[in-house]
Amino acid sequence: MILTRRNSLILFVILSSALLATEAQVAGLMHLAQKPEVLTVAIIADVAIGIPLLYYILLARKKYSPASGVVALYFLSLAAVRFILPLPQQAYLDFVEILAPLGELVALGLVVWRARDIIRRVRQAQANALYFADALRQGIQQSLGRSLFTRLLATEFSLIYFALFGWARRFRLAQPESIVFPYHRQSGYTIVFYAMLFIVIVEAAALHFLIQLWSAPVAWAVTALNLYALLWMLGYYQSARLQPMVLTPTHLHLRTGFQWRAEIPLAHIAEVRRATFSDRKAEGYLNVAVFGEPRLVLRLKEPALVMGFFGKTQAVSLLGITVDDEKAFVTELNKRLTSTILG
């Protein structure tokens, strides 16, 4: 019998739920077991391996869902096990979660495996994308499928790319009727970023020497994590520099690094004005300034969807923003709003 996409999904949900319910019942009898540690390992293995395996057999193998979902389900399964196991037995789960970095290696291997296809799709997407990060996200999702995992993967690879190569790049806009508005210079974000960078480097060095007195391998492991955090910080800073706001004849492309993004039609903007204290408490308000309190507010005629980190969306009708050249932004936006109304 050939299972349809819908039936395969229903069967996956039923079997996964049955597996979780069974393991929860077994975990409830943990106090009767002579060797609870053996039972604990069995439960962890059943859930952390069984659910991703069911997903692969019923959905990914038949190409009903992206294969990348196996990695995401592995982490979700570990989270589910933590709710099932009694508190004394969760110490064993901590050891299993050390394997979580393997998920990063699997993700990297998946990208390497599909590298040629991803690069081809990214280049195709760059023809119509204003921002490189958008082209990279489209390329990864077209090649590996649309899922939470591929959104996480696209964000992570974009940050790493900007951290390593962003210093030599400049934002280039080919559309002559569009205007670029940076927002990272006058807000104080750059000063705060370098201050935080200095603090993290000093703290990482101090922690390394302190932990090394106890264990050199642990010291290097902690230092590696701190270096990865520094990489994220550098990538986020470059994402703000290389993803300015862009005003086109029809849209305002709103960006705050990787934190917020939205494509707002000019026809949906009612006005731009100075921000007030009461705006912060208004319903439908969102602060999308890269740092601190916004100085300007966009009031929308109808709520717009603003997308945050990892695909999180929020409907807003008031947007608090900050740009470096506020006067030029307000003048040009009002000019285009007037043209939109008259046109």
C-alpha cells in the first residue's frame, strides 16, 4: 500500500505519540527496576532514535518532508525525554546532550553534500534579492526544503559568512530609484559592540587560565564556545552594517541586522513621526531599532508581519525605528508617500 503525504503524517504522529506514551509509562515504573540506569539509557535511545527514524521512514524517505527535519527532531526528542524521565535519572540525559554538537556536524555535512546545488540556487536568488542573506536563505530552503531546521541553518551560516567575510564587503544597490539608509552609526551601537567585544575577550582569556588549573581539556572546550560566541557577535554586527534599510518606489525594506526584517508596501504606511513615550505602551507596537530606544515611529494603516530571529513572526501596526540620517529619511519617505497617494 502506498501512503499519501497526509496519511504518512497522521501515521507518524500516532506512532510517535504512542512511543512517547509507552516510554512515559515505563519511566513511571523506574523505581521498581533493579538497574534503573539501564532502563534510562533504553528510554533515551528509544525516543531520541525512534522518533527521527519514524520521520525518515514515513516522511523524509518518500520526500513528503525535508530530510533536514531529522536533525531538528533529534533535539526535540531529547527535550521530550527530559519531561518523561524522573529527575534523578536526568543526569544520564546530560551525557547524551553532549552529543548535540554532532547535530552541527550533521548540518554541516548536509550543506557540504548539497553545496553545489545550494550555490547554484543562491546565485539564482541573488538576481532578485536585495540582501545576500535573503538569497542564502532562499538557496538553502529551495535545496533542503522549508522547515524550522533550514531557517536555523540559514541564519547560522549567514552569521558565520558575515563574521568571516563581511569586513571586505560593501552593500551595493543596483536599483537607481532606491535609496539606502544605514542605522548602525549614530545609535551608539558600534561603540557598545566594541566595548562588549573587549569584555568578552578579556573574560574568555581569564576563564581559560582559571579553568586550566583544574582541567586543560575543559578549558579549551570553554574557550572554543567563547570563540564561537565571538563569531556570532561579529556576524551580527556585520549583518547590521551590510543590511541597511532600503526605500524603493513601492516598498520600505526594513532591516535590523538579523533581528527583524519586513517588506512594507508604501501604500500601507500612514505616517512617519517622532517617537513618543506613549508609543511604547500602545497596542501593536514593536521596537525594531538596532540599539536603544527608537527616535522615529512608522504608523501603518493595517498590521504588517515582521519576521524575527529564526522565522518568528509578529503582527505590528506601530514600528519604532532609528536611522542615521533621520531628516533625509523622513523627507524622502513623505515624498514617496505623497506620490503613492496621488499616483
